[in-house]
Amino acid sequence: MTGPAARVVLEGISKVFGRTVAVEEVSLTVDPGELVTLLGPSGCGKTTTLRIVAGLEVATAGRVFIGGEEVTPLPANARDVSMVFQSYALFPHLTVSENVAYGLTVLKRPAAEVRRAVDGALTLTGLGGLGDRSPGALSGGQQQRVAVARALVLQPKVLLFDEPLSNLDAKLRKRMRAEIRALQKRAGITSLYVTHDQAEALAISDRIVVMERGRVAQVGTPLDLYARPASRFVAEFIGEANLLPATLTGYQDGAALVQVGALTLKVPGPPLRPGPITLMARPEAIRLHQEGLGLPGVVEKVAYLGGSAEYTVGTAAGAIQVSDHQVEAGLLAPGTAVRLEFLPKGLYPLPPAPGRPEGKEGPGD
């Protein structure tokens, strides 16, 4: 359905609007057939970066390569890329088949070629038999697939997604992200995907680029970013995280010895200088016990979520969020004294919080 997958390379891309730096020195390589997601909050530069790849924005500095060819000076229609927009941008007066065929019709391709290409795109996206319907007669998920089919029918080297699921409800978003990922793998097309939804990024990506204030904060696989964030920003943006004031006292057997309150933990992680640090602790990596060893605390809040319960526990290190999936044992009421057990797999040491220089203790140390 698509042409050979192409490598996308960004070299030192920057974009300035007046006095505002939207993107600053972004360098990235997307391998052929890979799906890479640009993730970050509003205003972080992810959409501007995508639009620069598409040729819809002109970079202030830097270069863009697609399939080994520099495309920096080329207009959007000469870059051999297709984009799936947030709004779908379907023509309501055209049928599904006519919407999918639109780009090929503009290019004045032979009618027989257009029919074959459209039929192939509709089949690939699970829309076979719906070609004669109008977009208004389709569900939101089906309209999304029409938009993808219209992009794929042009057989681009690169497929770009600009927050394509933001108009769908939560349940449909979850299903559609799985469909888009399966479709991208079947087509084998290099894809760059923009979203602010971290769950969406974790579910579909080969790699994720976390962006902060126009710059790349970290690039890695979903597992790398979740388990080994490079900064407090990444730790908080990728999933839920407790960021606890702690002290690194030394190393033993390759693991850091980290003191949280009166509790000492062995934590795998990068080499840091002894002294004040921040300990990232994922909520699901903490166990609640009513007796035994662990960090003492008191249950302050509890929320029952069906398959799990979320607790807020007050401790000497501050309020700690705990996700408990053992809810069949019953919920603990606010005011219950507990002990917190920390599982090493969900812990990671980070540099100390801003404003807390080495040698100066923070609360809970």
C-alpha cells in the first residue's frame, strides 16, 4: 500500500515566532518503519516540530532529511509525506471513496489506478464496503479511519499524525490507538505522531520524544522513560510519580543506598554524588502493610476504582500516593496506621529538587 519506508532526520531544528522560541535545537532520527511520538504539554513545541517536517512551517534554523534527501527548502507538496489532522478534515459532500481518492484525483491519476488504490486503502483500514457512504453516516472511529486511508492512498514515505484522537471519547480513543498502531505496523510506514496524552504515547510508540519548552527532554522506549526518567519533568509527565526528598549515603553492590525518612533502600540507578537527591517512587511499586517494617504513615484519603484503590498516605517524607491492586482484602479507612514497603523495580534516583543544593537537607531527610 505504501512505498519503501524512509528514515527521517532532524538536525538542530529551531523555530522562532517573533520573540518566542517555539522549538530549540531539536535533533532526532526516526528509523524506517518506526513510530515515534512527540509528547509534551501544550506549548512545548511538538506540533511545530511536526509541521516543520511536513513543510507547513519553515524552520528558522536546522535541516530536515527524508529518505536521505534534504527537504528543508522544499514545499509541503514536494516532500512525499501525508498528515492525519486532529479535525479529520473530511469533505461532507463527498462519499467515503471520494474523500479517500481526493489527493489522487488532484494529481490527475488514471481512473483505474485511483479505484485500485482506494479499494486497497479502504481494505487496509477496515472500511471495505463503506465507500458509498457519506462521512456523516459514519461513527467517529470510522471517520478517523477514512482520514488515515486518505493519507495512506498517496503512498507517502512518511505518515504524520497531529493529535488524531483528541476528538474521540475515552473508550473510543483507547480502541482507536490500538487500531492505528496495528495499521501502521501492517503498512510498515515510518510515522511521527504528536499527542499530549501520555497513556496514548506509551501504548503506540516504538520510541517517545518528551519535549519541554521547545527542547528535547528525553528520548527512549516507553519502558525506558517510565522506569528510568532523566529528570523530574519526565518522571511526572510519564505516568504518576511520587518525588520524595531523600539522601544518597553511598553505594553497595552497584545499587545506591537511599535514605527516606528513617528507612534505607537499595535503589538501582545512575551514578549520583552522595547527598540530597529526589527519589522517584511509582504508586504501584509501594505496598501497604498494617504491621512489620517499612516507612510509617497514616492513611489520609482513599478512592476505590473498581480494580484498584488509590491511597494518599501521610509520612515524614510528605504525602505519598499508593496504588493498591489487592482490593479484595478490603479497603483501609482514613486514619489507619500503615507501613510502606518500596519495591526496587519502581524506584529511581534523580538529582535533588531545584532550590535544594547539595549539603542542605530538605524536609523528610
